[in-house]
Amino acid sequence: MNRSLSLMLLAVFCILIGCSTAPVQKEPIIPAKRPVSEYVRPDVTYTIEAHDPWEPMNRRIYNFNAIFDEYVFLPVVRAYEYVLPDIAQTGVSNFFKNLTEITNLTNSLLQFKIVKAVNTFGRIMINTTVGLGGLIDVAKTVDGIGRENEDFGQTLGFYGLGPGPYLVLPILGPSSVRDTTGLVADTIVYSLMMQELIGHLGMNDTQEEILNYSLTGLYAIDKRHTESFRYFMTGSPFEYDLIRKLFLLQREFLIDN
Amino acid sequence: MKSIVQMLVSVLLLGIPGGTAAAYDYPFQDPYVATIIGTPAEFQPKMPEKIDYDLLNVKVFPERTPPDVFWYQRDFRYSLSYQQEEAPLIFVIAGTGSSFHSSSMIFFQKLFYQAGFHVVCLSSPTNMNFIVTASESSVPGDTVDDAKDLYRVMTQIWEQVQDRIKVSDFYLTGYSLGATQSAFVAKLDDEKQVFNFKKVCMINPAVSLYTSAKILDDMVLRALPGGPDTFDAWFKQIFKKFSEFYKIMSHQDLTHDFLYEAYRAIHKTSSPQQENMAGMIGTVFRLSASNMLFTSDVMTNFGLIKPKNMVLGSADSLTGYLVVANRTSFVDYFEELFYPYFQSKRPGLTKAGLIERLGLRSIDAYLRDTPKIMLMHNADDLILAPEDLAFLRDVFGARAKIYPFGGHCGNMEYRDNAAYLLDFFKN
């Protein structure tokens, strides 16, 4: 992403998040007929509740993400889907899935999940060679070896670290303090690997930089392309709460497996 | 009974086509299983995996701005799939709480599109987007008012798309609550004559909304012998299981679609109990009810769950309200918001009078005398009281196609049902 665009996005983001739109209270508040204070008991933890001390900020970021999605991300993704034939889109998805196997491999090893590590290693070998640099998922279609799902957030969870507060990341969406830490670690490993790979192509610095940015951009587009979620289409005024809980429960499940 | 359920579920899970050479081969004869499982893909008609459609918006009330807490509901959303050449246009109305984009709606969109129709999919008047952007009162449930709201939106949609597509005739259909509403829309159209619907098909309509709502409320209670306080524990079980099996972000409709899928996941390993299945169906509708109730409460500043006059901002927590809303049933909605709201608008309105108004019996004569309306229903539909089925058979006579089983909307995606539906509209 070029620097001025990043700065502009950052500015828009700060405006949206920063300006607290405290609602204007015009008339005196009359207690509800079914008040929360009566129906929600403080000594009970309800299923839908979550550790979310930064909820107002998180909700603002969630809203920002929805706007970003509508005006920036999805139009770009739609253009991408319009231009590229379906088969090429699948190729791109497979290509990035193959590159990000490094995350599955390192984290399977860190958790001593040997079978997962071996499977992932096998997938990388097969898909990089027979699968033409990862464009075709031969390992899955021919050998029936499916993709694992391990990341550093799960590794931290595996060693007993709790999720910490819930966190909605700009553009990326639901996370937690633990999983964001994990994401940073995984991204560093991935970037080091990419630097090493690109370094072998024998390009000059400018070319390398261009390639790097292009790949990052394409990766982001592919990520959004493969994700069918659309903000505020669930038909529930409680979407934020439902997504939050589903996310946290799913992370719990992934750590246990 | 339990062993039949077990057998049926195992048949499904093993993927063995059920039934023998009987007259009607829809695989599930238990209405609870049918309602939850619906129609597995191998029993559906062959359809393309995806079709082209446009997601479009209309601003129904130009002067209306949504409250900050619902800032994202700016326009009414719908989908259009159109043919290049002249073709009939069919409007499809979704069931309780569902959006134009729920899995059943996508089924009908593909089915009709493939059969050569232009298709417009409409969210239910009980869906949040509809309540905020297209309902005049923002208090859904009155079938006459809902029909007016639907008709207004349909007219605006037609104005929006008529330059783009060539339409020969107009048709109308809907399932569940959407079916009940389609009869009222057809009646209104006979007066206003914007579309002059050539044919209308009602799929699994409720006869009396109040009776159906009560039946669905009772289903939740059956699953909660410990009383309404144990709803949370029940809900947790469903929710947790769902998060394990499915990728959270890939679901559009966080009520019907996702809960039924969760249920299927839970019972991959254990056999379902009928009370649990009833509870599941009831819970699905309970979530629709809580979405509807809270949305309506905020829009009207009624003061049922949200304190009256309190203005919620776009970043305010709604979690506490959700806990209260989950404890609230359809009948609570009727008693505590719907009835008092309309009573204040229409002095002299009695509860019995309002209940009478909400259903097909109030337009009995119209339904009898209008041959273009056809009915598809199931003899074991869970939302009907026994006298409702008798009423439908009497009113529709030969225009009623009543299947022996299929539960509530479970068989509407079954290939025989789909073929019958298309045949009705095409011939």
C-alpha cells in the first residue's frame, strides 16, 4: 500500500473512531417495562456475555469496518471477481493458502502436533511441485490431505494463555489480545519467509518492493473474496454480540483441537 | 416414535435415499425432523450452484433517517435476478424474521430464475431491515398493514427496475408468514391493480398468526422444564456446538439458517429427542421474535426493553437488552407492545378483534372467490391447529395441494414440491 493512501485511511479511521458521538438526550428517561436491571442478574454469567472492556471502541471499529467494506474493500473485490475468470481466482486462493501454510507448519511444531506438522509439510511439498507453485491444491483433491488450521494465537492458548479482552481489529475484524499477539508473530514469520523467497528472484530493490506490495494487496483481496460474510446482513440488531460470542467460542474449540 | 426418528436421522447421515416406491417420497415423515433438516441437497431439484443477481436498494420513506443505533439500516434491500428477454416477474416474500438472502429465499431465487422468471426476493416485514426502512408503523404483525407496506415497496421496486427488464406478467409467492401476507397483498392488488397478479401461490401459510405464535412459544417452554431462566443454558448448548462445526463468518442469516445447522451438527453424534427438536424450532422463532421486538421497541420509543426516551448511540452496548429480549416470546410481543400500540392508535380496538384480524379467516370470502390463488401445505405442519387445516381444505377445495407430511416448510425444497410449484405458475 502506498504511504499517502495509508495516511489517508488512517485519518479517516481516526475521524470515525475518535469523534465520540454521544447521543443527545432531549427528554427525561422513563424506565423500561422490562428493565435490564430486573431481568439480568449480576451474579449470573449469560451465554451471550463476553470479556469486552473496550466495547465502545470495538463497536466503533466494527462500524468502521462495515463502512470500509462497503465503500472500499467490496468494490475492489467485485472488480477483481469481474476481471478474473473463476479458475484463476481459485488459483490465486490456492497460491496464498500454500504460502501461508508456513503458519500451520510452525505452530503445529510448536504444539508438538506431529501428525498435523507432517500433513502440512506434505501439502507444501506436493502443492509447490505437482501443484505448480501452489496454484492447484493437489494434496487435497488427489491425496485427500486437507489443510490444517493452526496459528500462534492457538499456540499461546495451547500453553494455557487465556484470550484476554475481546478486540475488533481495523479491517481484519474479530480478535482478542492473545490472538492479535499471535497474528503479529505469524505475520513476522511469513514476512521473513517472503523476503527470503523474493530475494532469490534476482530483482533489484525497486522491483522487489513493487512485487512485495502487489502480493500484499492481492493477498488482502483474495482474503475478502473467499469470505462470504457481509456486515449488517444478519437481520439481527444484536449482530455485534452474536459475532463476538461465536468468534470466542470458535477460538476455544480450535485451541482444544 | 424415537426409533423412527433415529432411523430417519441415520438414513440422512448415511446419505441413503429414504423411502420406497411410495406415492410421495419426501424423506422425513416426522414433522419435527422435516422442519429442522428441511430438504437435503440430493433431494432437491438440480440447480446451478450460483446465479447472477443484483443487490439493490430503495429509499422507501425519503424523510426517514434511522436512529443512530441502527445507522446501517439506511435503505430497503432486495435482490433481483433478471432474464435478458421478456419474461414473467415473480415476487417472493420471506418467512418470519428472514431476509431476502436467507437460504430458502436463495433456493426460490434459483428455482424461478432457472425456470425463466425474473425474480425479486423480499425480506419479511418482520425482518429488521424491513421494520426500520419500509414499515410505516415499525410494528410488524398486522397482516393488513404489512400488506400495505409490502405493496408500497413492491411498487417502488417496479418503478426502479422497469426500464431494465421486460415483463410479461406478474406472479407472487411466499412461504410461512410470507405466504399469509401474500394473500393480503393479492387482495390489495385487486383493488389497486398495479400488478394484476396472474397467479399467487401460498406455501405453508399460518392461518391465525396468534395461534401459530402460541404454538411456537410453547415449543420453547417444552424444551425448558426448568422454566424460562434455563433458556440461557439451552441456548449455550446450541451456540457452542454451532461455533465448533461452522465457519462463523460465512453465515448471512444468524437466526434460522445457522440454528438449524447447529442442530444438525449436535445430532450427528447423538439421537434427537422430540422435546429438543421442538425446543430448537421454538428457539429459532424466539430469536426472530427478540430481534423484531427490540427493533420495534427502539423505532417506536415504546419503552418495553429500552427505557423510553433513551437515545442509543452507534457504539452503545446492547448486550443487556439482548438478554432481556431472549426472554421475550411472541405472545409477550403481542401483549406488551403490539396490542397496546395499536390500541393507542385505534380507540375501541379489542384484543379478540385484533387477533381475528391477523389471519386468513378475516379474508375467508376473498380466498374462496379468487381462483388465481393456490395453496401448498402439509397435513402435519406444526404451526397449524387442527381446525386450521380443515379451514384451508374447505376454503381452497381443489386449489389446495396438501402433502401428507413435510412439517413446517421442510419439504418446500423437495423436487416434487418444486416441480408442482413451477407447473402451477407455468401452465
